[in-house]
Amino acid sequence: MADRKDEAVCVTGGSGFIGSWLVRLLLDRGYTVHATVKDLNDERETKHLESLEGADSRLRLFQIDLVDYDSLFAAINGTVGLFHLASPCTVDRVLDPEKELLDPAIKGTINALKAAKDCGVKRVVVTSSISAIVPCPNWPSDVVKNEDCWTDLDYCKQKGLWYPASKTMAEKAAWEFAKEQGLDVVVVNPGTVMGPVFPPILNASMTMLLRLLEGCTEKYEDFFMGSVHVKDVALAHILVYENKSASGRHLCVEAISHYGDFAAKVSELYPEYNVPRIPKDTQPGLLRSKNGSKKLMDLGLHFASMEEIIKDSFESLRSKGYIS
């Protein structure tokens, strides 16, 4: 493994579920990391990062506001690579979509990319989502969804699906900016991210699993396309950053599957919990595929199986006291 002690990179959203794992793996690889948080005085955002191996000498924390360009510039300045993860994430209804989701996602992405350009960053990895790929009701029913598929914004606006709308608009804005400004941008589109939790706050995807174990019958029709281990998502970011041949979007799921498949596997592994029986085909028109993430597999990523993801997630929820 190359020693990258002289290479500084910035991770926005560094205190989050994926961000914490990414910071950890980057430090393990010898990178110097600028990680951003919302509040430097909140130990729930900082303590777990400061305790990472290598953090004392190679981790710097910065407080940012996504709609404040200057705060992003200060965090990114002095780095050669940017991982832009920071974006609000929820699968619940929101009261003010503009303020809660759209502005931070879209303006935050443009501010981050503008700061990266102004700081001379060589490559940017943007964390998008499968929510920028589905829902897409007009995709051909006999074709497996892939990176060419985009979420239907009109459908999202009609149904009040503001999270997929925010991720889609932010990713499209990133591609537009990259094209206009000649910035080297590559994108990762993770599915439902689960696994061992570092931060003391539970993320939206792990909350989905917790609700399922508690008997929730929600099908997440417009929010699911497959699960993925959080460590694999962090590794995917590093792979597309370090492999200069990587380009475009990268679907990141262990397999394209239905939420019903996931629920059935949870029920099989933990029969003592009251996991509801959910119809097998919960995502209308979604064709299953074992190699939906072929682009990342071709770069050498070996995905943890659905069973491994569920077991690691369950153990983490139990060890942290979320389930008995």
C-alpha cells in the first residue's frame, strides 16, 4: 500500500455514518484528512473521529455550513482531493423541503465543487444515492436498472418524495458544474447503507432495519434498490478516487433486490423478532440482479453479502443498546 502521508484530502460530512468509515479507512491508508462537522462543540460529532488511529497527527476537523461557501473553502483549502458526502438524509416526510433538503443538497454541492475548483483540487468524489436512480416509473420493464437510469423529478414532486428529488438535483448540478468548469468529478450511488455504527446517532438506513425488527410494515417502494455494507461504500469512494480510469456514476449495492427480499432474510436470521411478512416484490418494476454494481466489481470491490450486512448491523444495534 502506497504511503500517502503527504496527500491531504477533505471529507465533508465526516462525522456521519459513511463519512466516519471513510475517514477511518483514509487514515489507515496514510492520508491526512480534513473532515467537516456541523458543530465542533458537539462531542457526538467529534469524539468518535478524534479517537481513530492516526487522528492525533493526521486529522483536522472543520465546522461548516453547506450554504456558506467560505466555511467550505476553509476546510478544502490545502487538500488535493475532495469527498463530498455532506447532505441531509431522511426517508420521512419533511415540513419544509426547500430548507431541510433541497438547499443544503444542491447549494451545498455547488459550494463544495466551487471551493474545490478554487483550491486546485485534482479529483472530487461526490456521494449521490440510488435515490438519484429510482424512482423511475418510465424505465423499460425488461431492462435491469443501471447508471443510465435517472430518478423522475416530476414523479417525485407529485408524490412529495423530496429526498430522491434533492439527491437527483444535487447530482445533476454536480455533473453540470464539472462539465462547465473542467473539474474531475466521479460519483458513487450507494443503496441502503448498513453495518457497524461509529457515530452515536443512528442514520436513516439503520433506522429502517430497527423499525423492521420492531414490526414496521413500510415497503419503502420509492427508496430501496438493494443493501450495501457501510465499509464497502467507504472502500468504493477510495477506489474511484485512486483509480484515475474510473469515470461517471457507480451504482453501489451488493445486489439489486427488493425490500421484501431483505425483510425475508432478516426474518430468517432472527425468527425471535416479530419481523412482518412483506410481499416479495415491493419495488414496482425493479428487476433483480447480482451484478448491478459491475463497474465497482471491475475495479476490484468484493461486496459483503446481504446476510453479512444484516448480521453486522444487528450486532451493532444490539451492542449499542437499540435492541435487546
